[in-house]
Amino acid sequence: MVQYADSNSQHLVSVTEGQAVVIDLPPIDCYPAPTVYWRNIVTGIPITGGSQRYHLTLDNQLIVLSTRVDRDNASRFRAETQNIFTFQRSNSASFLISVNGKYHF
């Protein structure tokens, strides 16, 4: 398995409060397809697909539902992948979520 090209970088994902965030798994050269885990870097907690707020798609996207400024702003996530034959692990770049508050006029 080849390492992610930008594993030390950080990507900013901006969203308006209440919207969902969709984070795509960055491409990685691995055969067979690796096992993918998403982790909240701030808390260290692995993300599971059975949560009410987080969903994992069949394409290994991470979806954060119904974002809130007080809960999700400055959250950081990273994909961790593992080759099922060699057990080699690789980390993706991190994704920083910026939640903008709702504007009321």
C-alpha cells in the first residue's frame, strides 16, 4: 500500500450550521481496497457508522449530519486505512470543519 501523498496537510471544510458535511476518502493505491476507519483527531474517538450524527458510505465517505457551531466547529477528522494482507497502515490528511452560524435577518 502506498502512503497518502498529503498525509501531513490539513484541508478546510466550511459549512453553514445545520447542513451536513461530506468528506471524501482521498485516493490511495492499494489492492485489495483497504479497510477504512475514520477518527475524530481532537477527541481520539473512532467514528462508527451506527451513530445518529455520523454516517459512513459504501465509498468510505464520512458524513457529519446536522452540524452545530458549538459542537462541530474546529472538529478534525482523519481517515486511517489498513491493508488486509500486509496490515500496513496509512493516515490521510486531516479535515478541519468550520461551521458558520445561521444568519437571521
